Amino acid sequence: MTTTRTIPPNVHQSWHAQPSTAVVAALESSLDLGLTADAAATRLAHFGHNALDEHAQRSRWEILLAQFISPLILILIAAAIITTALGKISDTIVISVILVLNAVIGYVQEHRADRSVHALMQLAAPSATVIRDGRTQRIAAKQLTIGDIVILESGDLVPADLRVLTATQLRVDESLLTGESVPVQKNTNPVGDAALPADRLSMVFKGSTVAAGRARGIVTAIGADTQLGDIATQIRAQDRPKTPLQQRMNRLAYVITAAVLGATVVAFVLGLWLGNPLEEMFLTAVALAVAVIPEGLPIAFTVAMALGVRRMAAHNAVVRSLPAVETLGSTTVIGSDKTGTLTANQMTVVEIYADSQHHHGPFTSTHPQALTPALTSILYATEAKLTLDGDTIVERQGDPTETALLALAHDCGIDVNLPRTLLVTVPFESDRQYMYVIVDDDGPVLHLKGAPERVLARCTTQASGTGDKPLDHDALVAAQDAMARRGLRVLASASLRLDENTPLDQDAPIDATNLTFTGLFGLKDPPRQGVIQAIADVRAAGVRVVMITGDHATTAQAIAEELLLADNTTVLTGDEVEQRDDATLANDVTHVSVFARVTPKHKLRIVAALQSHGHVVAVTGDGVNDGPALKAANIGIAMGQSGTDVAREASDMVLTDDNFVSIARAITEGRVVFANVRKVTYFLLSTGAATILAILATILGGLGLPYTPAALLWLNVVTNGVQDVALAFETAEPDILNEPPRSPSEGIVSRILWERAILTGVMLAAGSLWLYLWAQQADAPLAQQRGAALTALVVGMATHAYNARSTSRSVFKAGLRGNRLLLSASIIALGMHGIALTFGPLQNLLGISLFAAGGWLRIGGVCLAVIAISELHKWVRRPKTQARNVT
Ligand code: ATP
């Protein structure tokens, strides 16, 4: 069959009803070579991408519009209309400037955030294995086109509608399409033309997952033409949901707005009652509301989230769902796989037990004769491949356990690329814990390898130098145990010469139990670099780490001890989990730190048991059956390198390097996001409180208003406008991992912060009034009095932004330059205010002018006082923060 450049004439046919060879011919492809790169490119251009109408990104206009439809902004717009109606055009101008400034900052930040978050999430987009130009390659699923030959393995997400061309025990979960959760066996036989999609056993459909087995298929439909495409248009999810923190923040913003409006009305009524002119009071009330409403909060939130997503991606954690960013920060338990996540997945065979003896590596071509049967088993029972250049291994393809075993055979001087006739291959699946092949070696011979318990259960004899002997089960178990105690991952091998007449059907597993045991292999897999430190770090941060592994209990325990996973390593096995009811298991999970020989089904129960204690559980997974546990966990973490598509689809986060260290980093970043949102909110609360208090006090004291409406609006520009967003850029505080996880129900602003916001607010207000009165008493002109009062607030608030950089640490420890953006924001804000104080037109607009030099000294005093009160409160409240930490 040849591949051509042409587009096949008719791609809409009943492919399920035709023989597979006819389908390949009609679609002008080839089972072994696939399409040529050229043909694929031509077809891709013709048929378009294999993508459902993607969850559309918001357009620029939508983002811009969104800046104006928040209730906070609507109040501003109303204020602008009112001031225009009253003929106060200068106020209208200032309000408009605020509106535009807010919209621009909001737009720029959100646009950038949207783009980068979208781009980062794409990193976790599905891919597919295809054959093109005769080469097997991994491409983005989007790039698939009609006629592509796709290779499917268990755990893969079916990337398009495919006609099955070859199949080995292929079972496919089509629940997304049919609602039927039992996997369906598929094969290559054509079905009736009129068969409904659910009955088309010769087809696999986009969006279903391969539950078991292997297959090759040819792409017959892509994108919206697939069966899923039909459904997707009906069920497409609208609007992205708001994250819990976002919802809580929105509620807080409403509460603040309501409080501000209430205070404004009070100020207005009081002012009138005490004889202030109506129009002035009205404008002041409007300006006050505008100045104090925290319209910057939503922007700061977006920025904090986007930065969190970006930092996590930089540390190899790709977030798939935004709420994960904040949930991560409150994680209390991490349930981690062992192989590849905690360990390096770089395995070497260091020990072999064969012919009743332990043999220790390194192994060379002068190995004892006794090893030969064991080496023969693993040479055949494998799906891995080594590429050699002379005598050196240049590439390892396949499962690291298998390549390590092949490398051993190579070291022992065996030709690992010897041609062999494979009759049957049954691949390894974690649920089964073994794999086997049947090769033609003067008749069919079965070679099996897997977890020792599983293999030994099928053996009746063992190989020895003097022929086969009866199986010494106890000695073998003791040997395995000795290896496992040294932290080695142990596999057993066995073989059996089959009767010539044994039916060899891929799809009907052989259930032989009279095998000959050939050897035990001990593989060393060292801890990943940095994992021991990362475990120590997260444990210090009050996060428990439990290992959930398919490996043997003794091996798992030895490694857990090496990693210092817990003070006392207690192990529970999958069988024990099986025997326990939910209540007993819930009791056990409080102290067990290693779950061994567990299957994904057990994992789900372990997650539920941990959650029953109120734990926020992050769990890793890679296998085809890990989906439910990943979904059930508060944070499902999939392995980007070794993981299956199914695991990725079910997860909230994907680790591109499969590394535990990245989980620890992501938790830190999750905490940073929350901490920053909290800092911004606290800052906005305290400055808002200051402004309201100052106005209420002057009204009550009958002192005349210290700020013109325009000046209040100005305050909004030079303090809240930029400094609050700058606080969202704060990096991790050094002690962020010394604190226990935050309770998920904890409010954005804690009681301690409410207290501090009021205290510092009072101090700022008092400082401003002090300067106002000082200028009044010196008989300075009104503009100077107001200039002094306003400047005290502007400079005091700029100083206070530095207090807000840490909620617990002293401002002197946090330093001045740690946040460059904040530093520039303060310099710009103060510079602008300096201009306003001296530049005629602005002076007139704001009703202020430069005051006597003595004022500056006093303003310096106000700043010191604001720092002092914040420091004092941090200090007084610190013991209490720590007391809470212990509980
Ligand atoms: P984790 O779940 O932490 O990744 P794991 O990788 O050890 O742990 P599995 O891959 O489920 O878990 O392996 C379970 C057992 O199956 C291993 O201890 C080993 O004895 C056996 N085993 C693993 N890989 C193979 C393989 N390719 N062929 C045969 N047996 C295997």
C-alpha cells in the first residue's frame, strides 16, 4: 500500500462495517508506515485541527468590558454622572481618570493573566502516539488527521474516532459517550452497517479511554465530526466557575462596599445636620465612597492567581484547574506514589537469587552458570528495547523496570536484540502485577515475570544446576524478604514449555499454575535528588506525607525509612485495606504512613478515609485506574512523564517532571497566593478605614472638611491605584513553610488583621488631622491646611504599604527593596503627589498647596507612628499566632 499526497475522496462512510484492510486502503494510509509527513500536513490543512470548539478564550473586548461591569465600578460611573449633573466638571474629570486607570490596569493585568494561564494550561493538553513515515512519534492530539495510524495503550485517552486495525485484549471505557461504565471489549471484525455507535465494536471513539490492552487504529473522524463532537455541542460548559477564594473575596468586597455606603450616608446626614452646605456634603459623600471602595481588589486577586500559576509552572507543576492554586495552600496530607516520584526511577539490578543462592552485582559476562535460566526469562519476558552502539547502551525504550532487567542481561554478555518470534504478549498492568510472553523456541514457551507473591503462586518447581527441583516456597519468601529489607524492588521470573497444541489466543489469557521458578531480581532505585529535604520541609509545614505504592510492604517500608517519611513508619497492605470497613480504615489512616501493594481501588478508599478527618488531601496518580482517586482527592496530581492520559484528565495539576519536590514547591506557591490576597485586602481595609474615620471626625468636631472631593479621589489614584496591586507580587516569606496549613474555612482577613487594620487606620486618620489642626492653628491658608492633611495621608499610606508586606514579620525584617514593583509604585505615587502640591493647575483642582516646612517633620512623625503601632500589634499578637499554630 502506498501513501499519497491526496485527500481521500469520501471520508464519511460506514467504516465500522468494512474490513479493516479496506478502510486503510480507502483512507490511503498504511498500517505499518502510517501517513507520510507531507500527506499528514496536506490533510491537516484540508480537514482542520482535531479539536472540539475549544472553550473559547475571552476576547480583548470581553476582558475590557468586564472591567466596567463590576458593581464597584458602576458606583464610580454613577458618581461621574452625578458630578456632571451638578456641574462639578473637575470632579467628573478626576473620577473619569480613576475609571480609565482602573480599567487599563485591570485590562492589562487580566489580559496577561488570561494569556499566560491559558498558555500554561495548554502544556497539559492531550497528545497521541502515531505512526508517520514509518516512525512512532508522540504528537499533540490536535495535530491528528484522517488516515493517521494511532497506537493505543491502556490508560490512553482515545484522541479521535478510530477504526480498530489490530487489538490485544482491548477494553475501552465509553462511559462519557454511552453512560455505560463497564468497559467494552473491542476487536477488528466489521459489524453491521446499521449498528448504533454503542454496538460498533470495531470502532473506538474520541473521549473514551483504554481500560486495558493494546490496539492500533486508523483515524476516521476528527474534531466536531466525531461522536463526541456531536455530544459536546450539546453539553458544552458555559462560563468558568469562580474559585472558592474568589467567591469569598467577592463577598468581602460586597460587605466592604455596603459598609462604606453606610458610613457615607452617615457622614452625609451628620454633615448636613451640623450645618455643612448640601452640595459640598453630597460631593464629599460621593468622593468618599469612591475613595474607599476597594475596586482594586478583583484585579489584585487575578494578578496573585496568575503569578501563582506562573511560578508553579516554572517549578514543573502545571495547574489544570484554578481552584487548585488556592487549595494547594491548605493541603494537610500528600499521598504520593513511590516509584518515579519519591525515587528516581533509575533502576539497576544489584542482586539475584537463583539456584538457592544470593548473587550480588556488578554482573558481568563471567556470571555463574546458575543465573542462565533467570536471565533467559527476563530476556524474553519484556516489552522494552535497548539501542546499542557497539557495547554501550545509548537508548532505553520502555518501562524502567524492564530496561534495567534487559541491561542486566546485556551486562551478562547476552545479545539483547536477538530476533525472537513472539506468539503472545500480555503486558504488565498494576492490577495484575505480572506480565508474560509466549515465544517460539522450538515450540511455544511461556516466560512470566512479576511481583514475587503472584509469580510463586503459579510455580510448582524451581530451576537448579541439577535439573528442576520442587519449589522451596519458604526459602524463596525468606530470600525475597531479605532483599526487600534492603529497600530493593523485587521481581520474580518463571517459565514453562507449553504443549504444542496449546491454543495461542491473545485475548484468552493462559492460566497455567505449574511453572518453573527461575529467579528473584533485586533492583535498586535511589531516592530522587532533593526529595528527603522536600519531605522534611513539608512536614515542618504541618503537612503529612504518606506513601501509596504498588510495591512490596518491606521494600516500601525500607524506602520510607530512608526518606524519613514519618517518625514511626507503619505499613498497611492492600489486602489489609480490603479487609477493613470504612470506620476501621479511617482509624488506621491517622497513623499509617505507608500503604503497600495497593491497587487504585484501595487508593480511593484511603483518600476518603483521610478526608473523613477533615484533611485536605493531595494525591498523585499515573495509572489508568487512578482516575477516581485523583478526582476524589482535593487535589489530584498526575504525572506528566510517566502518567496516562486518563490520570491527566482526572487531575487538577500535572507534574511535568513527576517529582515530589515540585509538589512541595507548589504548596508553597499556593500559600503565597493566599497570603498576597490577604495582604492586599488588609492594606485596602486599613487605608479605607483611615479615610472614613478622618472625615467622620472632622464632621463631628465641626472642623471643616480637610479634603475636597477631588482630593479624596486623588488619594484613590496615588495610594490604592498601584500599591495594592504591587502587593500581589510579593514573593514567599521565609517562614511560609513554618506555619501549619490554613484551615480552608478561614476568612481572607483574620481577626488579628481586622484589629490591625482598625488600629493603623485610626493612627493614619489621627496623623492627618494632627497636620490639619497644626496648619489651622498656624493660621495657614485653607489650601495649605488641606495640603498638609492630604499629604499626611498619602505619605502615611505609602509607608503603611510596607507594613502590609508581611502579616506577621516586622517591617524591618521584610526590608524595603524586596518588592521592586512596590518600591517603584511608591516612588511614582510620591512623585506625583509632589507635583500636585506644587503645580498650579493641579493645586487648584485638588484645593491644596505646599505647606510650611515644619509639616514635613510632623508627617515623618506620623509615618513612624504608623510603623510603631503596626509593629507593636504584630509583636503583641505574635504569641497568639504561634499558640494557634500548635493546635
Ligand atoms: P508506585 O505505585 O509507587 O509507582 P510501583 O511502581 O512499585 O509503585 P507497580 O508498578 O504497580 O508499583 O508495581 C507493583 C509490582 O509489580 C512491583 O513491585 C513489581 O514486583 C511488579 N512489576 C513492576 N513492573 C513490572 C513489569 N514491567 N513486569 C513485571 N512485573 C512488574
